[in-house]
Amino acid sequence: MTRKHTDLSLAEIGDLYKRDHSTVLYAIRVITKEISLKATVREQLELLSRKLSR
């Protein structure tokens, strides 16, 4: 969500969460896979995204 709703780089996002940029990239890949496999995950993220966009 941070990647989608900000212009921050992976390294900057990692700094926010006290993680390495490679950990952020791995998390993005895991979540992307979950979104494609599970409708409930996709729906929850879409709901959160809509709320953040307001």
C-alpha cells in the first residue's frame, strides 16, 4: 500500500519500516501473489486503497 500511495523508493519504504529494500520487494511479491490467488485479500486491499484515496 505504501508503494502504491506514495512516490517513495523501495529503500525509503524500507527505512520507514526499519527493513531492507529487498525485504520490501519480497513483501510486494508475496502480496501480489496473494491478491491473484485469494479474492478476500484483493477485496480487503481494494477497500483500504479506496479509503486512503479519499
